[in-house]
Amino acid sequence: VVLFFMLQLAIPFRYLFYPGELFWTEEGYRFSWRVMLMEKSGYAQFKIVDQESGRWFYVDNTDFITPFQEKQMAFQPDFILEYAHFLKNHFEKDGHKNVQVFVNCQVSLNGRLSTEFIDPTIDLAKQKESFLHKHWITPFKDEIKGI
């Protein structure tokens, strides 16, 4: 019982172990006490590169996910990574070799102008999901005051 209550108090503070702005990276964000303090929106365009042939093309996200799913995915790094892995698997089954997945992702946080969210030079197909800091999220270049 004591362990249960200790976890209930500790889990909301795990965001303190990640570098950068909590509302930007969302690392340690879920199940914290700060979930209603921000508004994000985004846009994500995925580029598939066939390393063997050198050919590339952009993905029409509506071929794979609903507009609501696309809206939610575009500003949440773990969803972006999961979708990138899905695309890699899909296009490899479709006959492409050594698939790379890149994304042009622009995100707006709390009414600010949209800015680059994910490093567009990083092959997301090679990134692994973990509890470690996601180095492929670009740093937040502003300050959130009062939070």
C-alpha cells in the first residue's frame, strides 16, 4: 500500500528528469499534474526514401490514418515515431528496400508561431522508443513564464 502511494506521488514528477521544455518535448508529460496547461497543434509531412534506388516520395497521411489521428499525431513525438515505424514496415512490404523515414514537422505551442519540431535530417525508422530523452526533437527556443 505504501509503495502504491509513493508511486502515485512520484510519477507526476518524472518530467524533472528530462532536459528541455516539458510542454514542447512531452517527455514525462502524461500522467503529470500539468496536462491541462498547454495547447499544441502541428503539421507532419513524411518523406520515404528507398536507399537502394535513391527514389523518394511524400506520404499522403490520409491513406493510412483518419484526419483526427493525423491531427493528434502531428504534435506528439511518440505518436510520430510509431507512425514512422509503421510507414517503414508498410513500404518494405510494398517492395521498397532499406526504407528511410524523414518528417517535416511544424508545431505551434500555446499560440506561438509554428516552428520545426522534429529534426528533418534524422531517419526516424532507425530511432527506438524508450524512456530516454529523444534527441531528434528540436530544442524549444522560447520561454514559458509563470509555469
